[in-house]
Amino acid sequence: MSKKLKVGVIGVGGIAKTHFPGWLQSPHVELAALSDIREDVLNKVADELKVPKRYTKTEDLIADKDLDIVDVCTPNMYHAPLSIAALEAGKHVICEKPLAPTPGEIRKMIAARDKAKKLLMTAQHFRFDGRSQALKAELDRGVLGEVYHARSWMLRRAGAPTTPGFVLKKHAGGGPCIDIGVHILDLTLWMMGNPKPVAVSGITQDRLRKRKGAFSNWGGPIGPEWDVEEFASAFVRLANGATLVLEVSWLLNHDTQGEDMQMWLYGDEGGSHWPSNTLYKTCNESQQHMNISLKRNPHNTEPHALECVKFAEAVATGAPSPVPAEHSLDVIAILDGLYRSSAENREVKLEY
């Protein structure tokens, strides 16, 4: 493709700053338009990036006939309507995680994608980390055999975002489940080969934020306006007989200085740990245990940027979406099931 694809980004603060380098590095695209409701912020960022087109109304960017790709970087509750509008306008869409806060919204996004015959991708950047790529390559060649259990967590100690876009359900759709749980859950299911989830038993908690003087290292005192969870755990049954245990928190009294994100996979031929990328093997014949350290898959591109580069490449070459929306539907089905299980105090079956 000789003509460069033109990209428009909706929402220029926060996570969008990690996307811009990818669009600027890609040989396939040109960063052509930006949109944000804050005109002063919009102009500042557009001036820095030398982007000519600036829109304070998202509908104007989506209607721009020159654009080929729309990158949605808004709070969670706006992902589905903006992405669907962009697909209906004939654009390819990459959307920040979560693709949407509910399975129903994602089904609508998939239907809009199929009708438009365009690509839709969730920006799950941990898939593009060199450590993830190295471990996935080993798992795909069967180094663990059949994976029958996983343990995954993403935990922070007093590390809650405190802005309304994260702590009010009307904007975020949920707390750490939706914010950071999608990261480790997507990564774990992907490593396991994306088996279908069939049932969830889960619980949510909001104990620590209610304690006198509760605070976050990320934003000072925690106010009373929160209406999302601060902690959640779940036991997930998968269609192939495997199981998965998930833990997520913003405020847990846990031994970490920042963020503790880990994944353990257990198969009949061995186990593995991410992000240390260690394989654990046992030779029954010699009764020996072996720990094998993988080398990081070498690339120089930061994962947030690389996901944009790979999406642009897929659009330009006609390849499939690097992160199919169906994978995100499974992730959100689990988290939605976790919320329902906690509310109903029972295991729930997933039918979607």
C-alpha cells in the first residue's frame, strides 16, 4: 500500500500519550487528527505533535472522510458508542481496554465490525511485551503440555487512581477488575490458547477505602464518592476442564512497592511463571527438577507503541486483528460474571 493510512485519536490525555509514538513510528500511517472536549489540552497536544486537524466534538472526527483508522482513548463507558459510530462511518478501530465494560456492548461492537467489514482491536499492550512474546512462543510449541490450571493476579498497595473516570461507575463501569484485571486476565487466557470460560465464582470488597484517612499514593486522600470495588477474586471454570484463579486490587496490604503482576501456568509437562519467564520441568526417569530461564524476545519498541504499529500493519496488509474482539468478549464475560456472582453469592454460568 503506497498511500499512508490516516489516523484520528479520540481523547488526547492519559493513555493516548503512549499510543502517539506508535503512530509516529509506523511506516503505514499518518497521525492526521485529534479530538478532545478540552480545547486547550487538544491544541497543546496537537501543536506538540504537529497534527493539523483538531475536533472538540468526537462526531466531527468520526465523520472526517479522510480518516481510515480511529483510536479510542476515552473513559471506559464511552468505548462502545464511539467505536460503533466509527465502524459505521467506515473506519477501522483500535480501542483502549476494556473494549467495553459489559458483554452486551462488546457483542454490539462485533456486530458493527462485521457489518462494516473493518478491523476492531482491543489495545491489550501486555501481549506485545517482549517477555510475553517469548513465553507465548514456547507455550504454542507445547512446552507445558496441556495447561490445566492458572493463577493470576495484578495487585497494588495504595495505588488507586482517584479521578472520576476511574472511580465512578457511570464513567468506568467498574474498579480494578475493569481497570487492571483485564490486563492479566487477557494475558492469561491468551497464553492458555483462549479456552472458553463457562462459570465463575467471585467476590468483591471495598473495605480499605472506607477506613479513616484512606489514601492513594497516586492521588492523595480517597473521597467518599467511590462506587466501584477496590478488590476482587474469582475462581473460573473453562470449557476444556482447566481452571483459573484471579485476584485484583488497587489498595491491598501486599508486599509491593508499586504493582505486582504475576501469572503462573501449570501443565502436565511443566509449569511457567511470568514475568520472570521461568519454565519448571520434571524428568521422572532421572527424578530431576529443572528450572529454565527464557531470554526476552528482542525488540526495541515499547508495548503500547508496538500494538499501534501492529494494528496499522494489519490494516495495511489485510491481516486479521492482532487482538480479536472475541477474546475481549471472553475477558469481560468473566468479569461480568464475577460481579454477578458476588452480588448473588453463588457461582454463575456464563451464557453469551
